[in-house]
Amino acid sequence: MTGVAVITGASRGIGAAAARLLGAQGYAVCVNFIAAGEKAEAVVDDITGAGGTAIAVKADTSIEADVVRLFETVDNELGPLTALVNNAGITGGFRRVEEIDAALLRSVLDVNVTGYFLCAREAVRRMSTRRGGAGGTIVNVSSAASWTGSPDEWVHYAATKGATDTLTIGLAREVAGEGIRVNAVNPGLIDTDIHAAAGEPDRLARMGPSFPMGRGGAPEEVAQAILFLVSDASSFTTGALFPVSGGR
């Protein structure tokens, strides 16, 4: 076994692709989900059917007690944590800033920022050599929206990804001497159901041709970047923001 990985929001999209890839590379994978239990179990079945090890754990990463239970379940069922992929996220839908209310903003911040911090906290507590751990890696799934700002669509979502980038850089420097590397991937337009969930299922077809590479990306392409940052292939890389955005 290569190690033990927690991947949040892993029932679909980038998270599911990363779970399948890491599982195929020998990681024991915790497939975290909040609602799509059948899809999460399907990811687990794909991994175990190929000879790997995986479990599905329902937990809302914006709720502290759920996060603690998630990581304790991994401790008990899979063993010492070596990798965290912070991926669970929501967009809050397409809205101009003038249309946003506090409740919507809090919901996006709770999942995309608070959730990432809480999961990173639990990972550091387990991995840090200062606390008796053996080291490990954290990969935060950010977005190219953190530098484009996503005007007229989801500035609120983009702002949380700016926070993700800052978390990545700051935490990387904080724990670099404790055996933990922290990096981010910044996907651009990727073919997942996030667009339909936000209210525009044809967004990929509309926007893809405008990218320098002339298309949107696939979840598996982001998963390959995640694998690189999790693995020893990136052993001298920490605090990096890794664009997977087709040149945008």
C-alpha cells in the first residue's frame, strides 16, 4: 500500500477521478460524500473491484464534529493518514455581487473555506512530525477563478478560492519543517456537473472554445496533477499553485 488518502467531495467530478487514480496507485482511499451515497459507493466499488482498498464516509466538511468523525473513522478503518485532498466545494450559483445575501455567502464560505481549514487541521494533527506523525501531503483543490475573479458569474466562489490559495501558501510555510507538503491545483473549465448544478449545463460548450487550448478539461486531467503533488515525484514542491486551466 502506498499510503492512506482522504478525498473530500469524492463521489463525483474531480474528487471521484482523484479517488479512482490514487486507488489504482495503491492508496487506501476514503471517499467522502455528503449526499450522493450511491455514487460514492460506486467509486469505492471501482477501486476495490480493481484490487484496491476504499471506504465511503458521509460527512459534512463544514461541520466540525463531522470532520472529526471523518478522520477518526479513517484512523480506525484504514490506518495512519498520509494524504489529504481538500476537494469538497459549492459555487453558490451564478449571481452578481449585488444579488448575494449573507446566508448564501456564509454557506459558500462554510464549505469552501471553513471546511478546508478544518480538514487541514485534522490532517496536520496526524501527519506532523512535531506531533509524532510521519509526515504527509495536502492538496487543496482551488480554481483558476482565484485569479480571474469570475465577474458576472460567481465572484463569491472565486473569493473563496483566493482564500484557498492563501491557505495553501501559508500552511505550506508553517509545516514545511514538520514533514508536510501543502500544494494546490487550480483547475479551469472542467467537464463536471458543477456547471449544471450552478444553473448552466451548457457552460463547457459555450466557454471551451475561448480557452487558449480551445477546450475545457477532463476531471482525469486534474486528477493526474493531484497525484503528482501527492506523490514523491513532487518531493521538493510545497506552497505551489498548480494551474490545470488550458492556458487561461
